[in-house]
Amino acid sequence: MTAETRWVVPRSIEVPLVIAIALIAIIFRFAQFNQVPPGLHYDEAIDAKLAQEIRSGATPIYFEEGWGREPLYHYLVAFTLNFTPDPTTALRITSGVLGLIQLLAAYALFRSLFGVPTALIGAAWIAVLFWTVSTSRAGLRNITLTTLTTLTAWAFWRVWSDARSRMRDAGSKMQDATGVYLLRPASCILPGVLLGLTVYTYQPSRVVPLIYLVFVGILSLRQRWLIKQNWRALAVFFGVTVIVALPLMVFLATHPQAETSRAFQTEPIRALLSGNFQPAIDTAVATLKMFTFDGAGDPQILYNISGRPIFIGLGSLLFYLGLIVCVWRWKKPEYMFMLIWLGITLLPNLLTAPAPFFYRAIASQTPVALLPAIGTVAIGQLVQRANIRKRIVLSAGAVTMSAILSLGQTAVTTWHDYFDVWGHDADVRFQYSAALTDIAHTIEAAPDQNPVAISSYFIEDADPIIFDQTLNRRDVSVRWFDAREALIVAADATVQRLGIPSFTPLDPMLSAAFLDNSEPSVATKDFKLYAFDAAQFRRKIEAWTCAACPVTFNGDITLIGLQHSIVNQTLIIQSAWRVERDGQPGSTAIFMHLIGADGQPAAQDDQLHVPRHAWQTGDEFVQVHRIPLSGLLAGAYPLELGIYNRVDKVRWGATDRSGAALGDHVCAGSIEVSP
């Protein structure tokens, strides 16, 4: 027997094992479905939003939103939305199913190339590896890349395997040691289509065609006759790939600005081209360490327990053993192909920042999961080669025991690390909007249709998009604010609800002035939901006044009045505002300046924690400003205020109640600073 002899596994054993592995994979991908992750991350919310645009009739070739996104995943999610109205569920189901397709395609590929034992063990690694489990549960487009790459490899090798079988059955004398034969051009259409589709998945997909170019190139050097005889089929394969990928390539070539926001990621490449090798060396070393070095895994809590490597314990040893075996047998096409696949799909991680980044290396998942399987089977093959009595039984036992121990350890640690550690991590719950998700579900479950004002941290952009994809009701009007510095009531509301997450608690002064010690109607460790007397809030602030009030800025918003106090050498100003017309997206600030004797601001605070995109005509809100007074000389300081755009620093024009222009700011009285 040679070192590569394959054991025969009866179908009566193989099929139940495949089913068992698939069931385990399903459990890992769909257990605690609505709890881990606890909600949507910003990138997931964008993907859900884009999928809904497709479902509404859009047919994009590429999305420029969110730093640029290929659309294949979004089309799949849009299809899934036909069966579930909840975008979060659609995302999770789509990713989970894609993960299962990856596993089954990998099994078929491994079985064809390396035999049943290797295929079973490799598929089991895909089923329980933390990396593959986490990517199959996240609602991100990245998962389409590893699935399409695996399907392409399976389809490609299926063509070659079919050709080998036909020639063997015909008893051809054209067979050579590699077992690769004449190909039918028509049979290369499917793998060409699949390879072309990979470029519609995720940016790192653009290196995937290199796998096949390099593989064919090496074969042409070693077996030129083989390429000469099959050039028509290979031309069909690569030609179909180009045809399918061409629309996206043309779009990107004619829209170079579509991906400029990702320029920072290519800094190591630019440094390399300029003669500075250090950044590329750093990213390469970081990437190579991510497989087994403790603390060297992806540091981003969004995708991994910070620093957790891909393999832990016995799996690390089997990974390296499998890699050694592949390198030792590299002249055989199947091993050569897997090494090329691994090396090329790691290139985006090796040469771009930050590193290591598990998602950018996602196309390498399948060959990475194969390596410990090859290592496990190699142990059995070594035992089988030894001059030991009953060596077949011993070798099979060695393979079985190694697989059970390594996969068992991995399954247990993955379950604990993913569901018990990562899923309950405070940073994970914050990044995946656990509090906003709970608020949305609470609102969904209540018959109440009163408006709701949601406090949060990323109110300018991320959180409204996340909440819109999480709240599956359109009969509830939503406003946004940051309760640490502001409070808003919806137009014409007499009672509204306030959703206050624990990470943006209501300012104590605002609470004392407007909540009147009210108890929340719902309270958890993550959020509180109040029934708020909007009519009383409105009556209170409309009684405020100031020297310049009322004054309107840009015809959009009117200053109603001010209240101020000095606490611990800090001037605290509460400004009350009424929205005159619906707002537009844009980062804006209200400035409060204490003007010194030289006419310049001596102290100031620029804030706006009720974003413009949330403004609706008739809304009223209070904004809190805190101006430090320490270091100011005693005396009276004029208080100037106004509004400006943060991007271009342009101030808004002010008008009085008669419409007369007042300039780009107003004086709202003076503040007396004591010594």
C-alpha cells in the first residue's frame, strides 16, 4: 500500500455520517437564532436595506453605498424576503443556507479529490470551526465569496473527474499519471459561470480567478500536452468567466470613485511599490500567525473573540501536519490546487490593512478546513505503512480517534466561545445593537401607536438605519436624539414614548425638569421605555424666553427660549427649539459662544444631539450645552449663538419674527462670571 491509499467507506456508513455532519452544522448555524448575534450591526443593516431596494424593483450591478458593495448577496436576501418579512431573519437565513451549501460543496470536492475519510473529516471541520460558524451566522455578503469559491472548485474538478472516468471506461491509452484527460468544452460552462459570479460577492474575490490561471499555468509547464489537448475547454471556462464578470468590471472601470473610501486598506501595497517593505511584512506576519498563535487572531470583536486563533489545541497540530503533507505531495494536481487556493486567497489579507482580518481571508476557509483533515488521515496512513500486525484496523482507529478528539475539542470550544463568551460580551451587544433590538421588539409587541423617540449613540447615521431594519412596523413615528444632551417631542403628540438605552442615559437636569420622577413602563439592564407627557414638555419650554427670541435660522428651526445655570464653574444652557420644516440629512451644530473683550470667543460649546434627518415640522426639543468657565476673568460676557454645517462650516442665516435678516448669529443676552 502507498501512503495515499484510500480506505473504502461503505455507503451505509458514509451517508448517515454526512447527514449527521449536516445536522450538526445546522444546529451550530441556527441555534439561538434571535439571540446570537443579539441584533444587527451597521454593515448588516446596510445589506438589509440594499436587499429591500432590490425587492422594490432596483437592479444594481454594484452598490456605491457603504464603501462599495457587490450585489449578489443582496439579491439572495431580497429573494428570502419573499418568505419572511423580517430583514434580520432574512439575512441570517441566507447566510446560514450559504454556509450549508459551502459545507456540502466542500464535501463533494474533498470526496472527489481525496476520498471519503478526508471528505467526512474536512466537512466536519467546516461544521464546527468557530470561523465558519461565525461567518455563517452574520448577515454579511462575505459568506457568498467562500460559498461561490467552493462551488466553483467543485464544478471545475467535477469536469476533470468526469473526463477521467470517460477515458478510463474507454480504456484510452492517453491516460497519464495525473489522471486528467480530454475535456468537453460545454462541460466547462458551469464552472465558468460560477467563477464569473464570484466577483459579484466581495472585493477579495478578484484574486479568485488567479487560482485557476496559476494552476493551469503550472500544469502547462509540467504537462504541456495536457493543456494543448484541452485548450478549447479551458478557453470556454475562462471565456465564460470573463463574460459573466465583464458588466461589473466595466462598471468599476467607469466609476473609479466607487471604491475610493477603501484606499486606506491598500496602504501596505502602496508602501511596497514605493520601496517600503515593512508594512507588507507586518501584515503578512500577522496573517500567518492568525491560524494557531494565541492572541494573534482577528482582534475585532465584531467577528471574533479578540485575538482568538482559527485553530485551538489538537487542531493546530493537525493543521500544520496537513500543510506539510500538501507541500510534500505538491506535484499531484489535487494537492497543488489546494495550496494555490490557500495562498492566493490569503493574498488580500497578506497585503492589505488591517491584518489579520478573518473576513478578508474568507475565501480560504475551505482549504484551511481541509488541512487538518489531510493531517488526520495522514496519521492513519503512517500507521498503515508501518510493519504492524492488523495495521488496517490500527490505522483506521488512529484516524477515528484523532478526528473524534480534535473535532470534539473544537466543537465544544466553538460552542462555548461563540454562544457563551462572544454572544454575551458587552462590546458585542453594543456593536450588534442589542438595546435597540429589544426596544424595537417591545414596540412591535405593544398595540400603542404613539410616537417614540429613541436615544442612541450613532444617531447621525448608523442607528436609524439599524432600527429601521429591526422595527417591523410603519404605523409608529420615530425620532432620534442623544438623551445625554437633548430631549425631543414629536409634533402634535400629547403622549409619546422615550426609549433610553443604558449607554445613553437621560441627562439628570432634563430628567428632573421633564420626567417628574416617572417610572419606566419597561426596564431591563439594557434599556428603559417611558410613557412621556409630551404636552407638558411643550408647555414648559414654550414659557421660556431670551433677549433674541424668537429667532429662526434658515427658515428651518426657531429658537424658543433659553434657561441657564452655573454649576461647579460650568455654565449649563438649555436651549428650546421648534422645527419649522422637515429636516434633511447633514451634520449640523448649534454654537454657544461667550465673547471676550477682544470680540473673540472666550469659551464655547458646539452641540446638536437631535440630528437634522430626524426633524419633522412641529417637533420641539431641548439641547443642553456645557461651557467651562474656569480660567475666565470675572465680568459680563455676551452670549452669541447660531447654527452651522459641520462639513463646510457655513453658518445659517438668522431672521426675527418679522422676517428681517439678523446675520449669521444672534446675541441672546450676557452671562455674569463671578471671580
